[in-house]
Amino acid sequence: METFLFRRIRQLAKLFAWFACFVLVAILAITFVDVIGRTLFGRALVGAVEAIELMMGVLVFSGLALTELRRRHVNVETFQNLFPKPIFRLSTILNCLIAVFVVGLMTWRMVIKSMDTWEEQEFTQIWELPFWPSAFLMTLGLVLFLLVLLIHLYEAIVGRNGEKE
């Protein structure tokens, strides 16, 4: 049974994934114009590299939540499937705890960095684009990723989706 919160998190993850698609299209378009400009006209698109750098961070962090929600991350199974069910479940819970801890630390540091870029009004060198919008979008992507990890931790603890198949 899906809770109201889980449904909202799922919707937000899908929304962020769609946003990532649009960011990817923008990156492709800027790259295309830059390459055509260099090749045909001998002139690069001014500021293309810095715009793409900002968008790449947003792209990566926008897709993490949906990837985790669908459990599509790289999964290396060494000997975990050889464990008996109780040890397998404990291993799953431990893995979820480690993931929550690491992503929690990343999120905490990203929140601090986002606030710093806002307060210091940092800008790129060429177009003078502010860093804070992309930093806040990356932070939101990490927060959403952390929420999905917490849901998976809860499911592993109560015994759903963490069982051996």
C-alpha cells in the first residue's frame, strides 16, 4: 500500500526526471550550435562550456531519485545471494543505512554550498550566470534522492522489497 507521501515523492522524482530530459536536450542543442559554429564559421558559441558545466550538475542530480525509485542503480552481487534469509535481510538494511548516511552527508554539504553561493552571489566568468540556481536544483535532487533512500530503508526494515526472490 502506497502512502500519500510515497506517491508525492514518486511524482516529484518523475518530474525531476522529465526536467533532466529537458536539460539534456538543452545541453545537446548548445553543443550542436557550438560545433556548427566552430566548424562552419570558425567561431565558438561564447560561454557554451560554462553553461554546459552548470547544466551537467543539474542533469546528474535530477535523475538520481527516479533511478533509485526504480532500483536501476548498478548493483554488484558478490556473495550476498548465498546468505540465509535473515542475514540477507540484515545485509539489505545495512546497505540501505550506509546509502542513507552517505547521501545524507552529501545533501548536508550541498545545502551549505548552495547557501554559500546564494550569500556570496557567485557568478560564472563569461556570461556571469549565477551559480545558485543550479546549486539549489542539485540540492533538491539530492534531497529527493535521500527521501527515496529513506523509503527503501523503511521497506527493508519492515520486510518489504528487501526479501530474497
